[in-house]
Amino acid sequence: MPTVHLIAADGSRTTLQARRGQSLMKAALAGDVDGIAADCGGCLTCATCHVYVAADWFAKLPAPSRDERAMLEMTASERRPGSRLSCQIALDDALEGLTVELPPAQY
């Protein structure tokens, strides 16, 4: 079970255990993490599960798809080089300890 760390815009930190293969978005929703709206439920149509992936983790993720890159153009908060949609991050043992920051707004 990969452990993931989510840092809210106010600096508070949540640590979760996720199932292998589970999306970061689903793990955050199951853990009642504020700051992940996930309006579309992970269908890649809303950009309300936007996160900032820490630089040292970004290279360990597969490249975002064209559809994800397009949705990242619609985020409510500033897009950064480490911006990803958490619905598109499948958690596995290689992502043990993954750390992401939550943006100040998803709408």
C-alpha cells in the first residue's frame, strides 16, 4: 500500500495509505481530503482534482496525456510545471512517499 502525502494550501499535511492501482484522486476522496473536488469522478472532464507534484516526484510519473494537458489549461489555480490531475496518477510501489501540494482553489 503506497503512502502519499498531501499538503494543503494552508500548509496542513495529510498522509494516506492507498491501494496499488488506485488513483491519487480516489485515495484523497476516500481519505476525506479537503481541496480535491473531483466533480467528474475521474473522467478527465473537469480539472477539479488539480495538484502540484513535487519536482523530485514529477519525473517518476508517466507523461500527461494530450487530454490531461488540455484539461490543465482550465485549472482554477495557477498552472505550474508540476501541475497534474490527480485522477490521472495511478499509485504503485514506485510512488511510495509521493508528495503533492493542493492548490488554493479548484473552482
